[in-house]
Amino acid sequence: MPKNTDTVQAIYQALGRGDIPFVLGAFHSQVEWIEAENFIYADGNPYIGPQAILEGVFARLGGEWNGFSAAPEQILDAGDTVVSLGRYRGTYKKTGIAVDAQFVHVFTFRDGKLAKFQQYTDTAQFRDAAGRGASANA
């Protein structure tokens, strides 16, 4: 059985090449996915199950962003918990505004499958890129 850090690295690589079936296959059937508070996709928190994540997060990222990526810079092994530090990059299609934001991802595994994901990031950059900032409402 691969180490959980290997699985996390494989998930990032699959996301980078657009291999969503591989990513969904790494998920526990009742995986809980939590976007950062105030993140533009936190409206569905918590997303439960691979299909909810596919529709509520991945499809929106693919449809609303050009060149979106989540690039890990460090992956920390804590057994059934894996912490990844990295950067998001991409351009929001409707506004043409780019983001370059730090992230922390916390992955929790159960029986070799991803059972829980928690995201932390600069939500203001994403809000502003999507045109939902305070200045957009003025």
C-alpha cells in the first residue's frame, strides 16, 4: 500500500494533467471536502462524496478558470494526516484577474483512501478575482 504522502503527490499530479477519474478514485465513498471559510466555492461546505466534490468544486474550477493549478511546495507526513503547503495560480475567465495565492491543504486518510480534505488559502484574492469584492459591489 502506498504511503499517504505518495497518494497526495499522485492526486496533485493527476489534477495537473486533468485526470479527474484518478483523483476521484483516491477518495473514500463518504469523503468530506471543506473549502476555506469565505472561499468562493465554500457555498457547498461540507461537500460529501466524490460526486458532490466533482460538481461543486472541480467542475467549477475547470469552467471558471484559465490555467488553474495547485502546486505543492512541501508535503508533510503525519501518518493518517498529510499537510501540503503550496500555491494556487490561475486567471478567472470572466474578469481576467489572476491569482497567486498560498494554500495549506490538510488531508485525512482512512483505510488508504482520502476521507477528509480541509483547505486554507487567501480567500480575498479569489473573491476579488471573481469580481465579488467590496469594490465590485460599490
